[in-house]
Amino acid sequence: MEEQEQSDLFSPVNDLGLVRFLLADLHDDLPEKIARFRQITDLSSMLGSNGTMLTGGETTYTAWTEARTSFIHGNYVATVMLCQGLAEHILASYLELGNFDENLPDRITFQETMRRSLLRNIITQQDADDLRKLMNLRNPLSHYRNIDDPSNLTRRVLDTRVPAMTHLRADAGFAISMAIRLLALPTFRLGD
């Protein structure tokens, strides 16, 4: 009886069956995954010849690696959220590390981080505007928005008659390009 109860807790699919599911998933979207990988590779040519400095420790590094992987695999909501988190962490941690003769509060808002980054010429006004756009893409994904809110994904679909995945793909494309643009700023570039 105990053995029967235990087997009910686990999937009846064996390892080979799971591999088949994974291969089918990979195969179904392979050309699109390759195109997204190529897009990241092309955008990454803006980074320094020795890459980029990722201030912010493990959180920043993990956000960057997961954002790239999420984009390639078509996890668009995750890409947007990770890129905005990456931007927050890299800018705030750089402010904390910099020689600006001030300490950051224990919890700093992204708006305040951008304001301070602008004051210290870490980012340009265009960067700040685009980071706000990224933040505005992330917020309705993180926080509930009523269908009447223009930032609600379903509202966007209804208003434009464009599928949700098309909106999300474009949002994620903007997010990953903004993240790479941020990492390519002179402050973070390593090498030529």
C-alpha cells in the first residue's frame, strides 16, 4: 500500500519520455531560438573587447545570464523582468562602489538610482528615458493592472489587434537590447 501511494506522487513519464518532450520543445522553435541567439550575439558586439564589468555580485551576474537564456528560449516575460532588475542592480551597485562621497540608502528606488546615475554622468538622458520605458514594460507584468489600464497586456492586444506573443517578443527584444546597451556604456566596458 505504501509503495502504491509513493508511486502516485511521481510522474508516470520515464526519463526517456522526458527527453522526447525536451527534444520536441527544442525542435519546434529551433529556427526562432537561433535567430534570437544571433540577435544577442550581434548586439553584444557593442561590449568591450574584454567584455563588461558586472558590479553587483552574484545577483547581477545571474540576472544577466538568465536574461540571455530566457530571451533565447522565448521566455519573454522573464526577459523583461530580469533586464530591468539587472539595470537596477548594476547602476545602484556602481554608485555604491564609486567615489561619489555618499552612501546609498539600504533600499533605493530605481527612480532615485537613475537620478543619481544621471547626475554622475553614468547614463545619458536618453538612457534614463529608455530605462523608464523598460520599467513601464515590467511593472504591468509584476503588478496587477485592470483590463482598462492601457499597459495591461490583454488591453494592448485588444487595442492593436496584435497577438500577445508579438507584443511580448517586441518588449523582450527592447529589454535585452537595453540591457546590452547599458553594459556597453563606457563605465562598464572592459577593453576597446
